[in-house]
Amino acid sequence: MYLSSRGDEVAVVDNYFRRRACTELNREPLFHVPNLHRRAALWEAVSGVTVKVHIGDVCDYPFLLEIFQQFQPEAVVHYAEQPAAPYSMMGHKEATFTITNNLISTANVIHAVKETNIDCHIVKLGTMGVYGTPNIDIEEGYLEVEHKGRVHKFLYPKTPGSLYHLTKAQDGDMLFFYCRMWDIRVTDLNQGPVYGLETAESIQHEDLAPIFNYDDIFGTVLNRFLVQAVAGIPLTIYGQGGQTRGYLNIKDTLACVELALRHPADAGQYRVFNQFVETFSVNDLARQVQEAGREMGLDIQVQNLPNPRREAEHHYYCPRHVGLLSLGLNPHYLNRTTLQEMLSKVLHYKNHIQSELVLPKVTWQSAAI
Ligand code: USQ
């Protein structure tokens, strides 16, 4: 919607994995979202522009190649990976699905580009989680290392904290490899956790809203806290809550993708942007939600749960993020007004909240409960 409203011709591919998984695992989103055909028709009615819809699996190479041959994209935004860290840690089925889906989809996109138009710019959704939490500053993709008097620039060392995050490190290695072999053009957007319920396009109709999960598997931390605040459930801080990450508003994710597309990587360049606008610890987020909610009459408590994940709960965190800002990103920062707007929106759906979806049921130690 964002790109088509700016004059780009857009085709989308979806196999409904996320929706199916939510249903199978009984983790329905906060509100129902119509299927993609209906949303494209609605968007056309609202905006006057057409988005072509293809239902199928990016891991099905003939299916994907045919779309590339017909549509001949100048750029492809690869959003087709399984995105949930807890899902990837549930058990063997989910682990192998995550590996297969995330790596084969990436390989297929690369090959489709090679077979149809080697200059087609691949913008891949990456994650800040590939870096882990090293005790030195995190650079944007690369690290210059001096060793025995010589200097070399390497991809920044990766220390992912879930199998999902590991596949994001592996797909990055694959893209970098093909940049060197075939001179493809790639931008990897290492995104932090996203929050928010709406964009300038989605607010034009209730049925255009992005899928909003608040459960333990697909919900991201701030979105979960908003729902917990409204439902009167103490905010679920995992462990000591010092885990610090780089966050961004869903509106900024779209601006970042657009900036990457308008300024393509060079032939053979594997370009990495760290895509977030500010860092917070889990405790910072909980405190801000508490303060914003208090002014709205919400009595919000917090609870420190045993951490279901294996991650550092107190650590150094200083990631660089200048690439997208230098291309002109104008960030939306988290503040009281934004939090209260989001809380009001969630309050609107208060009766939909299923409290039993909130507590974490997947641990990093064992299969899902
Ligand atoms: N956390 C809590 N309480 C909760 C949920 C999460 O304390 O109720 C903590 C987690 O332990 C973690 C942090 O909050 O330390 C972030 O967790 P998250 O669930 O919001 O994000 P994560 O699992 O890391 O994954 C999400 C997206 C993923 C994306 C990633 C960016 O699902 O697709 O790649 O954010 S990043 O975290 O920078 O790797």
C-alpha cells in the first residue's frame, strides 16, 4: 500500500503462513484481517491503485520464477521468512520449517533475479538479532579487523540468540556470497523489534490494518505490553528486564524500505543497514507503558517471569545506525502521545483479548508446552 500509493507498480506474494500458524497454534491476532485478495480490492477502492496478488509459496521455485518473468520487477522486497524466534525454538517440526523456509526462499529469490534481471535490487528483511549482544559497539554490517599488522574488513561477527535469528545470519551469508559470485545487488535491513498498530495507509479502512499479534509466539514485546496493560495483566518482563534492543515504529519500517529501494545497492554490493531508531531495555518499555497508562486511568503492574529464553539480561549495547538516517529517514520516536494512541486503539478491541495467550509457553530449553 505504501509503495503503490507513491506511484510504484506493486505485486505481492503470500502463502498465508503466519495466518495458518496462528490458527493451528491457537494464537489468533487481536482483530480479524481479511484475506489478501479482499484487502487489495479494498485498497484499490480507497486509493485507486491496483496491487497484483499472487497466493503461493516463495519456496516453490517454478511459481516464483513465473511471477518474476511476468512482472519483471526492478526490485524485490523479501519478507517471506518465518519471523518468530519462539516459533523456531518449539520443536523439530518448527525448527526444520524455519531453516527450510528461510533459506530456500532466499535462494529462490536470488536465482529468480539471476534468471530474469541480474540488476533487480534485493531488499531483504534482516534482524538486529543476528549480532547478539557483544561487548563492543555493533557496526553496520561490517567490522574492520587489524590482525598481526594487517587489516581486513569482515562481515560483523554474528551471535544469534534463536534458531530464527540464526537463519537470518545464514541468509545474509548466502546473499553476500552471491554478491561476490554474480554481482547481485542486495540491501539487508537489520531491523529491531517493531511496534505499532497502524500506518498512514492502513488507517484509511479498518480492514487494511496490519496483523497485530500479542501472544507469546508472534507478538513483539511492546505490542504485548500494550495488550497486557489494557487487559489488566501484569507486564511480562522476562528475567531481570535489562535486555536492550533497537526499536522502531511500524511507520518507519515502511520509510526504511522505500529509502533502500530509491537508493539501490551497487552491483556486487551487499549493503547492510541497522534499522531501528532508538534503544530501550525491557524495563524501560514497561515503565513507559505504566506511566502512559496511568494518565489514562489504567492501573498497570509488572511481573518478572523466569526468562523462557537464553539471553543476556544485563549487557553492553551500542549499535551504530547511520545509513538510513543519512538517506533521509525522519524517525517517529516513542513518546507518551504515541503510547496513549496505541493504548486507545487496543482499548477499542479490549473484548477481543484472550488472556490465556499472554504468558510464555515456549522455552529455549525444550519443546513447547
Ligand atoms: N520480552 C520480554 N517480555 C515479553 C516478550 C519479550 O521481556 O513478553 C523480551 C525478550 O526476552 C527479548 C526482547 O523482549 O529480550 C525482545 O523480544 P521480542 O519478542 O519483542 O523480539 P524478538 O523475539 O527478538 O523478535 C522480534 C521479531 C523478529 C525480529 C526481532 C528483531 O519477532 O522478527 O527479527 O524482533 S531483534 O530483536 O532486534 O532481533
